[in-house]
Amino acid sequence: MTKRKTLTTQEAAMVLNLKSDSTIRRAVLEGRLKATKRGRDWYIRSEDLEAYRVRHNPKTRKRIPVK
């Protein structure tokens, strides 16, 4: 079985455990997540979704120490 290279916004929302795809669509429209529009649907490459997840996960962000 080959790994799927692109995901719809609904599939991306499922991967990130979101209730709906509106957060994904907003990120695409605001330019925070790369995607390609084909017809009415947006398609996100799995590596772009992973990069977005890492950037927007509070646990992976670097914290700046308070002085």
C-alpha cells in the first residue's frame, strides 16, 4: 500500500484531530498552509501538513525565557 501524497481539507482536519475543516481552510486562505485548489476543493501535501503541525503545536515551539 502506498502512502497518499495529498489530503483534502477534511482529511487534514482528521489527521490533526480537529472537529471540522474550517481551521484548515482558514490557514490555507491566510497563507499559513500551502495547498492547491482543484475545482472546488483544496489539496494539501502530507509534508506541508506535517510542517504546519510542527509550527503550530505549542509543545514544539521554542519558548523564550523570561528575564
